Amino acid sequence: MTQLPITISGNLIADPEFRQFESSGAQLCKMRVATSRRVRTEDKDDSGRTIWNDTDHLYIDVECWGQLAVNATASLRKGFPVIATGYLVTDVWEQVKTEEDGSEKKLTRYSTKLKAGRVAFELSNFQVSSQRTSSNGNTPTGMEPVEVRTATELGASEPRVSAEDSITPPRKPALVGAGVPSTSEGDTPPF
């Protein structure tokens, strides 16, 4: 079966998490993106602008590897609008649950995520400067150039993890409320 790449656009609900694996040196960035579809309503706000509502909410984990992981961790923060392209994959693992009577029950858990090959800052409402990790950069006049950070600098505050630690931990409850800028009448919705 062939997998087609998909693209999502949304806001990060937390800062990206960076890991560097001790045994292989592989670098991993995990982030969670909130996205929704914007629909125009017939209602107007106090200043007469059309009100937009979010519907069809989706929260999805995105993971990227290698230099993309380093660059995403160094460049992105909670609330930033991103576009990610990649393939949907499902992680499967077993979890042991202890019942009230003391017996143990094995549960199969599933988690769908986007393995991204490309991650970009969504520029409909922002301007950014950039710095190539290998040579020259591009900074608009009047902006401070970006300082390139390495995996070593990113991993300095994080403990290196062993191969045993690379197994997906139990899930935390999803955070809700990633902000989306409001639009006025005539503007196109951000998604």
C-alpha cells in the first residue's frame, strides 16, 4: 500500500522537545500541533467585523529527525504557527493495567503521529530572519541575524537518553487552547 504525504498547518501547543540518543547519536524533535478549520458565521462583533469559529479540531504529534530536529528545536516555540509535511504512522504498544481485584490486564495502545520530512514557519502573519546551518543567511534590513545553534548546545540542558528510554512513555492529557489569530471581514482564514 502506498502512503501519500500529507500537510498540516496549525500552532504549537508547547515548546518542541529535543532528544539525542546516546547509542546512535540520532537527534529527535517531538512537537504537538493544534489545528482546526475556520468557518465564517453570520454574526458580527462590536466593530462590525465578521466572526469566525473554529471547528473540526485536531491535535497531532509531529516528530522529525536529524538536522531538521535540531533546526526545529532551535527555531520554534509554543504558539508559533507551523506547516508540517510528512507521513502518518501509528505506534503500537502494550500496557499492563492492574484491576481492582489485583489481576493484570494487557491493553494494546495506539498513537497516530506525523513523521515530518519538512517543517516550516507559517508566514501569513509574520516575518522572520534566517541563518543557514552550513553557510550564509538571509536577514531583512533592521532585524538581528539569527545565531545558529548546534545539537550539542540544544542537548546541553537536556539529559542524553539511552536506547531503553526511547520507548514512547504513557500519554499526558492533551492541552487545549492553541491560539489562532482572529480575522476581519475580507481576510482569508489562517487554515
